[in-house]
Amino acid sequence: MSGRTRVRACPQRTCVGCRKRSDKPDLLRVVLSGGRCVPDLRGTLPGRGAYLHPMSICLDQAVRRRAFNRAFRGPGPFDVTALRRQMEQIEQAET
Ligand SMILES: [Zn+2]
């Protein structure tokens, strides 16, 4: 019998949309590629990343507060079309 429960500290990241912290696996990593925000589904793309809940509302908030400009240190505007499509796909898959 083992009375020890392994508590693994899950790395946390802040969503650039709603500014809430979540466990890293619950967030979608976003990287900048050629002026466009693209979802990093495997977490393997190089470069500066931003984290976002995979939900359209968080994407909307991030766009409204220009969170990507801050995250990617650029004036923008950044194309979030690919991201929006990704969010919609995830949302559709969940309903
Ligand atoms: Zn969020």
C-alpha cells in the first residue's frame, strides 16, 4: 500500500484573452509565423508563443486588447484567420 499521492505541479500559463491562468495543456499555444498568428497544436513550433484558451471569446478578447501585439512585440495587425478557424473547429467538435 502506498499512501503517497504524487502531486505533480502542472505548469501554468496565462491566457492572453481572458487573463486567467490555466494548466498549460488546457491552453492553445499560438506562435507568430510570417505576420500571422497560427495555432501550435503540437507545441513544437519555434519562436515566441502566446497562450490562449481554445475558445472564440478568448480570441476576441485578445484581439480587442491587442494582446498579440504585446505577446509578439510587434505593431501588428496580426492575421488571426487561421486561429479563428481553429477555435471554431474545436468548438464544433465539442458540441
Ligand atoms: Zn481565456
